[in-house]
Amino acid sequence: MDEAGRAWIVQATGTSNVRAVRSLNFGVSSDLTLVEADGRALVLRRWDRPDLLDQDPDVVSNEMRALKAGRAVLGGVVPEPIAGDRSGRRAGCPAVLMTRVPGASVVRDLDVGRLAAPAAALHTATVPRDLPTSQHWFDPGGLAIPAWTSAPAAWAALLDIVRGPEPAASAVFLHRDYHPGNVLWSHGAISGIVDWASASLGPPGIDVAHTRTNLALVDGVDAAAAYLAAYTARVPSYRHAAWWDAADLVGFDDDFSGVLAFNTLGARLDVATLRDRADAFAVTLARGS
């Protein structure tokens, strides 16, 4: 944390007793620092990469709105927003200051029944009016069968699915990046849900598929199936479509760098394993199971 960031926190909290405790980084989209302000544990999130800000210049305002909306639905498992600097003129770069929620990420063999509960609550809550429309994370013009795959026929089937019509569905409140790395646990219960910068409005299948893909890559296709069953048990009216899974899976890069970041949380993954699991998930989806 540089002097500009510290000065901004001093102004936002009204205390001069501010210090950086440690980095909380494991991803690539922003810089996270655990901060103590007069004994209160806070998290400073700063976006210091201009290329990412060019893609989403309103990311600070969006996360501030999403945190408030998320807390209204899920309560204290969502960090409380303290201050935001959209332009970065005060904090040194665009930044959000929020409370720290307790717990630790569990990225392997987690309780998918409990994991599904917050997503179901979010998707069935009153839809906020001030969040953006969700965007898909794949390039329609760049769809191709991965060069590394051992199951090209399955991937070809997935590409055919994605090139087909997107299923119609009502828009709900999406976290949009709901995966094990963004969920914190304490004593077997969910104690925190973080990273709301991509929160948006869209079909629930977007969130369900993203969680399923991450589970399939980290723990295998059975975990993805178990999650869908747990979610559907909480939202019986939900009808999942393979289109959502296919659209999510084809959006991952070839080296699965985002999932490899889970290694900082004890995932013990490598590219070869992730490609094998991606192939297994692709085969499962192509079979319609």
C-alpha cells in the first residue's frame, strides 16, 4: 500500500492509525491488501492495470452497488463497502475499501449443498435495478477446438451448441464469478462471499454453469453434477441447459491460469490435469448428461 492509498483510507475512515497487514492476492484482476484501521480489519482493492480498466471503466461503482445489494440479500457474509474511488485520483488508482469477512477458501471436496444456498437465494431475490447486464466471457469469433484436446469430437459438439440460440430466461441477480475461490468458510459454514466486481443481471444459468465448470475442473464432473442437483433442490423451477455450460467452458484460456490460481489456496493442480478434466466435462456435456 503506497502513501496515496493510505491517505485515502485515513480520510475514508477518519483515523490516522492505518497500516497494511499483508497481501491477499491470488488472482490477476486487482490488488488486494488486508488493512488495519484503528484495529478494524478492512480490505483495500485496487485496480492498477489500465487494460482491465479499459474493459470495465465502471468497475468500482459496480462493485460498490453490488456489495450493497448483496448484503441486502445475504447479510453479513458479504463485505460492507466503506468507500470507493472510481477515478483513482485520491487512492492512487481506482479502489474500493470494504470490511473484511472471516474465513478461508475451501477449493477441494467442499460441501456443494451449502455452496448452492447463497446462489439460490441471490437468484430468487428481488432484482436490483442498478447493475449492468451480464456479458459472456467467450469470443464468438475465436471459437475453435483446443489444439491440446484428446476429445475433439466432444469440443466440436460444444461449439455447435454455443453457436446455436441462447436459451431464453428471466434476468436475476448474478454474482457472476461464483466459484470456490470466492467463497470463505468457517467451521463448516459459509462465512464470506467476495469479489462482486462482475455482479450483474442475467439468466441464472450463467452463475450455475460457472460454478459447475470450476467444480468440474477442480474436483471432477461428479462435483459439477452434485452442485446442479443441490441448486435445483433449492430452486425446483430451474431448468438447466447445456448451452450455459458450453458457453462457460469455452471461455477458459488454454492454460487455465485462473483456475491454477487456486494453487495458492491448496488446490494442487497443473495444466495437464485441468485439460483432462476439461475434456471429461466436455464429453459429459456433449452426451447430454
